Amino acid sequence: MALYVHIPFCVAKCYYCSFHSYAIGRENCVLRGLGQRNSLMERYVKALLKEGEKYSRSEYLAGKSFDSLYIGGGTPTCLTGGQLYLLLASLRELFGIPPEAEITVEANPGTLDSGMLRKLREGGCNRLSLGVQSFDSRELKALGRIHQVSDVYNTFNEARREGFANINIDLMYGLPGQDLRQWAANLKEGVELRPEHISLYQLSLEENTPFYDLLQKGLLAEFAEDTAAEMYSLAQGYLAANGYGHYEISNYAKSGWESVHNKKYWKYKEYLGLGSGATGFLDGNRYTNYGDIHAYCDAVIADKRPVEAEEIIDTRTAMAEMIFMGLRLKQGVSKKDFAERFTERIEDIFGETIQRLKAKGLLEESTSHVFLSEKAIPLASIVFIEFLP
Ligand code: SF4
């Protein structure tokens, strides 16, 4: 199983961000220092540990083993090194997570220094995921990111010195005014760092963000889809030529460094989610915790479940979800895993749909897997819809 922990704090909100996070303010953040220490964060860490402790004693999780822990956000490195150490060490002990499990912490360049990196390592963190986004200072500024390009190199090199052998970098494309040449330059800088893993995301203009307001006012345009497609295919070719396998729609890795944690989602495994706004999927039940951080802390401290919404996923929906999550992987959906999970063959449930999509050249099939064809990758969402009940 996988364990996800959400830290809903950021130094400032990026202009495109619709993720669940609170801005703590640039003036309060000790950049390159020991992170932020305030009573809300201390209360939050206590609540997280209490929520974790309760789940660790649950009957359902007894005997289950975890091989991945992911602390994401937000910006987890807004917490202090000491708080992150406490979280890592305590959660690993509560859930019996072994040192060889994949233990990731997300971080923004410029919010951590060697002291914090050391604390992460001492807590057992063995993978860092850095929100780099761009190597162009104008692009970073336009996105509202808090870091400078120099922070990326400093943080990355510092992490290597502290012994991080597994680093992911996130990069974004389809930025306002960005052209193919600028995107190619970002990819080149990213590859030259030689991270083990690279995630690429196209900027999307989400509601309730400053970018969306600009879109509504006609001051920002949607990015041209054909240019975005060219950027995607440029990345595919460039990263393949530099030894990065394209193992999932948005993810590339050197051989053997694919993300264990994210593969759990794509393979439709169960996962436990802790924290405000976190989602979990246990025993066919998908739940989401209170997004309001105070409501979350109050509920946990009062010994109540901090769940805002939950849904029992019926078998037919679960089958469809397993397919469209699995189709995100280059390898596709395993027929054996599907049969083991549902005691029915994928061909018996979706045979007609699979054949129709194969005839259109959108799906391919081997004896063990069903997967997207090369041409269907940019059209993945159209294919996914075909499997919905
Ligand atoms: S750092 Fe990430 S989570 Fe925080 S505001 Fe920016 S995009 Fe959102």
C-alpha cells in the first residue's frame, strides 16, 4: 500500500495554483533557513500524527504493508526540518515502513538548506521531488513562483551532497508566451542536472486562480493546443534520446527509477491519505478529508474522523477507473491484475469497447496488457471516456 500525507502550506500562492494550500507569506518564511515555525503548523503536525496513529490501530490496516510514503503539498518544506523529521520517523514506525521503501518529500527550490536536507535523510527520506517548473527567470516570475533559477541549482546540488540518489524535477510547458525554443532550453537544463525522474505538466488555467481571472477578462489566452502537442512530442524525443523512459503520460525516468508511489495510483492500488484535503482509497471507499485546516485539526483532536466526503465505489465504476488509470501507463492495464481484482476477465467486461478502439488505432493489446497506441496518447481523455459506465 501507499501512504500519502498532505502539507497544505506554501510560502505564496502561484498564479496558476488550484491545489489545496494556504499561503504563509513571504515575509514569514525563512528561506534557506529552518522553515516556518508557528502554532498552526505545530497543531497541524500533532493532528497528522494523531490521525495516523488511529489508522495504524485500525483492523482493516492490520497486517497490510506499506512500501511507499509520500509527503506532498502544498510545500512540505514550509515545515521545519524538525517537524518533517518527526513526521517521517513517527509515520514510518506507526506503519512499519522499511528503509528500502520509497520515501518522498516534495520541496520547492529555495525552501530548504543542507540542515533541512540532513533532517529529511535522518528521517528516512530517500527521494526528493523538486518543483522546478522552469529554468527561465521570466517564466518563474510570470508563474508567481517564489524561487530563482539559481535556487534550483543550489538545492539540487546540495541534495546530492546530502546523499539524495533519487531526485525528481517537475517542469511545466504551455506557459504564457512560451515558444518551442524556450521549452527546448528548459528541457536541456533539466536533463543536464541528470535527475533520476522528470515529470512534465502542461499549464492549465483552473478556476479560482489569478490566471483564470485574467482569462475571464480576456487578458490571458488559452495556450494553442497544436503548439502544446509539439512541445509534448519534442520532450518525448529529447528525453528518450537522453536515456529517460516514457513510462506514463506525464512521467519519464531512468531505468529502474520509476515512481513507486505514483504507480500505486495508476495500478489502482489502495492508499491511505492523511491530512487536510487529502484523499484516500481503502476497502472500496474513497474519502476526502476536510479542506479547512481548522475543521480538520478540530475533528482529529476531538477524536472524530476528519472526513468531509466519501463514496463507495461500485464494482462497475471501479473497473472503469482501473482501466483509465492503467492506460496512463505506457505498459497499460494488466489483464492478470484486472482478473485478480474483479474475478472477471477484462475481455468479458470491455471486449466490445477494446475492439472498437483497436479498430480506430487508439488501443493496442498484447497477451498480458491493454495499452494506448502512440497516436492515442494525446487523445487519452477521449479513450478514457469510452470505458465509463
Ligand atoms: S508551490 Fe505548488 S502547491 Fe504551492 S502555490 Fe505553488 S503550485 Fe501551488
